[in-house]
Amino acid sequence: MTEYNQKIIGMDVWQINVPVVSKRSHGIGDIEGGFEVVLLRLRSEAGLEGWGEAACWSVFTGSPEASFYALDRYIRPLVIGKTIADRQSIMLAARYAIAHASEAKSALETALLDMEGQIAEKPVWALFGDKSADKIPLSVSIADPDFNKDIGLLERIHDDGVRMVKLKTGFAGHDFDLMRCEAIRKSFPDIALRIDFNQGLQPDEGLARTLDLAVFEPDFIEQPVRAHEYDLMAEISRKCPVLLLADESIFGPEDMQRAEREKIAGGVSIKVMKSGGLTRAREVALMASKAGWQCYGGDMHETGLGHLSGVHLMAATPEIALGCEFYHAKYYVREDILSDIFPIKNGYVEIPDNPGLGIKPDLEKIENLTIRKSAMAR
Ligand code: MG
């Protein structure tokens, strides 16, 4: 038995609630108190463990319950008894065994890659190619409905060396958005500003309000209107002098193909959770880049474990060059679930070089946050 041919004999799934430090509002919904994610642990016959996270949001990707049962009921039989070397065939089977559930499939591929990396004694990024950089510039999102609290956050992250923020807009009126853009430009002139509506604008106001905020010359404006409004996205992209980014409109390579054909934007937020894994997220990035689009390293509401899959993706994918938003573990959750601190320093995320994902979760922390777990989880 080579190490890659060892069988996967255990699969544990947890649904956890992760407490957060503040309320956050977005065009499509709020986060208050905490957010829920689903965690996956695979165990091999030789005692190896691979971890992955399904970070879900019901208004965006799907519910945590859907991720939990996708893994526990529908994906479990595709994994148990297979070997670590079977990653690609397991992912193919999962793709067609259950529709959608992209976050669950992301957790699955991440856990398999984590095991593979540990056997190869390489970080996950090295399984895809060379490392493009040692660190990734970090953006922090500004989304508190109480802007005074966000001023405090802006001062704190500025002191920490963060020089990019993404302002969440489209949830509390146009004047509030204009006021915050003006305030950030005036008080933090050395911070790069990005804007994200999270689909918050109505079709009849989408173009005008996007153009109004373009006056502040942000690096990009993200997803002003609903995901399915491809024609309107294309019109806004044509008429807006600032780069338009698609997020909710593009999940996997299939969406990217159509989005490129219909010219709905000039950039895309790449997320492991939307694509159904690192392999497909890389595919989206390569397609986008080939079409002349720019790529941003987006995330959902994630713990440090979810961030790690995005970090390894970006380390191996230089096409994603607009920075990342893996800030939750340091700036948003009350306590992260990793056993070591998620590596953010001077406004950058540092890319781990340890085998696999590089940092293990802390089981005790997970158990304390658990609201549902598979019968086998121990
Ligand atoms: Mg977005």
C-alpha cells in the first residue's frame, strides 16, 4: 500500500455557529450575532486527517443545512472506502450525485487536498504549481449599519497596515452610501476603496446609483443588481467608467463562460465556495484572465479554515491579482477555530508553507460551537 492508496475510513461533519463582534449589513441580508458554517473531517486508515469548510449563506450560496446533509447523506457514500488517490473521481461523482451544494463540494475537495499535501509533505498550493508570492494584500469590508463603529474599525486596520477596504452599499439608502464614500475618501486618503452592492439595487436605479458612486473613483464596483440580471449588468459595465465586478452572477466555469460571452463585467470575484472547490475556482480565474478580465480573491463568512483554502488557491493562481478579503478570522469572529493564529501581518495574508492546509482546527473550539453533528463525529 503506497500512502496515497490508503483508504478513507471516517467522515465527520459539524454544523457550527461562529459568534461575531458586530452586526453587518449587505444588499441581500444581514449577519448578526453569528454565522453558520459546516466543517468536514476525513480520516484515513493510517490515521491521517483532512479538513475542509463549507461556508454558506442562505441568501447567496445556500443554507448550512443543505451543506450539512449534502456531505453527511449524499457525499459520504462516495468517499468512504475510496483512497486518497481517488480525489478526481470522487469530485466527479460528487458533482453529479447532488446538484448545486458548491460549498459542500469545496469542503470535500479541500479535505482531500489537505490529506494529499500531508502525504506529499507539500502545502496545498504546491499541488497546483509554483507559489506566485509570499503574501497577499488584504481588504477588510466596511458593513456596519452604524458608521461610527466602522470609523473605529477603519482606524484600527489602518494602524495595522491594511490599505484596502470594501464598502458594502445598497442596504440603507443612497445618501448613506454617498456620505460614507466621501468620509472614507476624506479621512483615509491612502486607503484603496472598493464598493460592493451585493445585489442591493433595484433594476430601475442600478445604473444611476452605480454611476454616482463611480465619481469616488473606487478600484471597482461589485454586483450592483441581482445575480440573474445579466443584461443590466452588461449595460452598467458598458456605461460605468469604473471596473465592474461580478460576484453573485458567477459561481463556476459554466457561469463564467456565459458572463464572458455576454460581457456582463470586466472582473470577477473568485470564491472557492461558489465554484465547488479549488480546481474549479482556478478554472474560473484562468478563463476570466484569458478574456482580459481582472480577478479578486473573495470569500463568504468564513472561519480561518475556510480562508486557508482561498489562500492556497491564490498562492497558486497569480491571475487573482486584486487582493483578498480573508479578514474574518482576525477582524470579525469572536474567536477563530484554528489551533494557531490565521496569518495576517501588516495588511497582508501570509501564505503557509507547511504540508497540507498548514494549520489544523482546534476540536475543542469546534465542539463548543456545534449545533448539529453527524452521528460518527467524535
Ligand atoms: Mg460581493
